[in-house]
Amino acid sequence: MWALLILIGAASVSAHLQDLSFDGQKVFRVIPQNDEQVETLNLLASIMEVDFWQPDSVTLVRPKMQVDFRVEAEKSFEVEGLLEESGMDYHVLIDNLQAALDAQFDSKARTVSHSYEKYNNWDTIVAWTADIAAQNPDLVSRSVIGKTYEGRPMYLLKLGKSGSDKKAIFLDCGFHAREWISPAFCQWFVKEAVENYGKDTVMTTLLDKLDFYVLPVVNIDGYVYTWTNDRMWRKTRSKNAGSACRGTDPNRNFDAGWCTIGASKSPCSATYCGSAPESEKEAKALADFIRQHLSTIKAYLTIHSYSQLLLFPYSYTYNLPSNYQELNSIARAASKELASLYNTKYTYGPGAETIYPAAGGSDDWAYDQGIKYSFTFELRDTGKHGFLLPESQIKPTCEETLLAVKYIANYVLEHLY
């Protein structure tokens, strides 16, 4: 145990994570074949606490859909019995969640300081934002766009060579607290920008001609909570009036078909839409910033995990966006770029029909604000590790994603409007 803690570096954090044991918890994958089997999953969710990984909620489950969910250790036999009784094929994706959680920290590059190839806690990320701006004053500046519910400053990095009348791309990570690979990508993107300016022609051109706004973690309070209390936490940490359940799903909290479909009005739900659009300070800060810079922001990219998807609007309706052909061809080409490195296969298309309908997402909202290039990435993997992607996969995941992001950015630069 002590050897492990020394290895992990952020000893106290790890020790804390070890305390809240996920020992024996299992993650199941099922594919219900008909409405009856979908009903079985609904029944399951109503009689015990089930954490749906994919899709986000049992209400989104449809026949022939792949469904991943986590259950408490002592309930797993019950669950297996129920699935067998219903005739539903299932397999156990993760047999012991605690073991998978420990295995995330498999990277050999362990130091106590910031590293691009490991998961960094929030304090480490904050120090990094200050350092990267101080070390690259001609390329990076740091500002605060708001405060979280628990009072933490929301740091935004602006990347680009100073110039007049520059258009911009907004990139954010860490909407859902447990999707650790997402903030890792935002940090990687900044590193690549500063290291390759003047060396890589595409990156140099992008930074000369465009600005990038990078929000390394949107849901900071939730992210901190995944390091200190519950690795599987998803939502914000705000208090909900009249409920003991905390938090809102920040990606159901935007004014885009708000709370109409694929979102819950129950504060205890993982997909709770909040008491009103932008009820969450984090969502409001992000939306306010984009509204203030609408004349310059020409693309919006938001990074989530997992599933290996490249999505574009809409998610709150099955209607297609007016520039559907263009968005689809960009997504096709970007997915091809991404696959060129490690042959990682991505599925692309409009959110509602590619995965499931979900209202209140930031990508749909940004698109409806007039930002016509709006994309959501769902990074690796497809479920073997789910939200617990090992650190050894940070580098390859970020490298391949960068190719797709650079492709989109370059396209935007060539098609400014």
C-alpha cells in the first residue's frame, strides 16, 4: 500500500480515493432486444441505485441500444439474476471497480508536479495555468470568467499571437466531473500550441490568425469532489432547494430546448436540468463569456468522454441543422484524421440520432447563438475502462484528438463568416 502511495505521488488524494471503496462494484453491459427488456432495466433502476454510464439515464434506453451501468457490490448477484430471468444477454465490463480505479494510475511518468501524461488534481491545474501564461507571455494569457458554486475561480486561457480583428475558437473540457480524460486534453492542447508555435506550420498559422479560448475545467467543484470524495461524481455541487440531493448536470443546464427531452426534473437524477436554464454559476459564466464574444467566436468545441464519437447539433431535437451537409463532412474528415494515427474508430453525426436525444447541451446552445461550427467530442474508450481510462492512454488519446481539433480549426480558418 505505501509503495503504491509513493508511486502515485499525490499520496493524500490517492489515500482518500482508496478510503471510499468501490470494492466489488461491477459495471455491466447489456443490449435490451425489445420493449420488455427495456422495461426490466427501468424496473431495476426503480428498485435499486443504478449509475448509468452509457446512456446517462435509464429514460434514454431503447431496444438494441448498448447500455453500460454500475451497481453496488452487494447488489450485483441480484442484478445478474434479474438479467438472466429476463433473458437479456449481458457481460461484466468491469468486474471490480476499485481495481480499475487503482489501475488508472498506471503511468510510469509519476511526479508530484504537473504532468501532461497523468491526471492532475485541481490545485495542480491552477498552478499550471499560471505557469504556462507566465512562461509564454506572447502566446498565452489567463483571466477569470466567473466563480463556481463553491467559490473557486474559473480560469480561462487565451492562446494566440496578438493581432487586430482576430476570430476565435472556444474549447472547453471537464463538464462532467468524472470524465478525467477531458481536462487532460485541454492541458495537452495548450502544451502543443506553445511547444509547436514556430515549428509546426499548421499550428503556427492557426495561432497567428486565430485566438483560442481554453477553459480547462468547467465543472471545477465536481472535479475536486471526484478527487476527494467520490470518483464517480458527475454533476455540479450546488444545493437544490427542498432536496437532500446535490448538483445539476451542467450539460443539461443551457437554454437549448431546456429540460424537454433526455433530461430530468428530479434533483436526485444524474441528468437533472437544474431549476432554470443557467441556474448553475458555471454554465452562466461560460454562456455569458460566449455572449460577450459572439462577434469573434466562430467555433465551439466541447470535450467529453467516453464512446469515441464526434457529434454536432442537434441533440434536443431530431431536426437537422441548416448546414448539416457541411458539419457532417467536417466530422467525417476530422474522424478520418483522428483515426490516421492509432486507427481509433469514431462514429460521427447529429447528437440526437447518433446517440440519444438530450436537451440543454452547450453545443446546441452555442449553435443556436449563431456559432455555426459546434462540435462535441466523446473521447476514448468504448467501455472497457469507461470513465477510468488508464493514464498510459492519455498521450495517445490526446495526440489523435489533436489531429481532429487542428483539422476543424483549420477548416474554420478557411471558412470564416
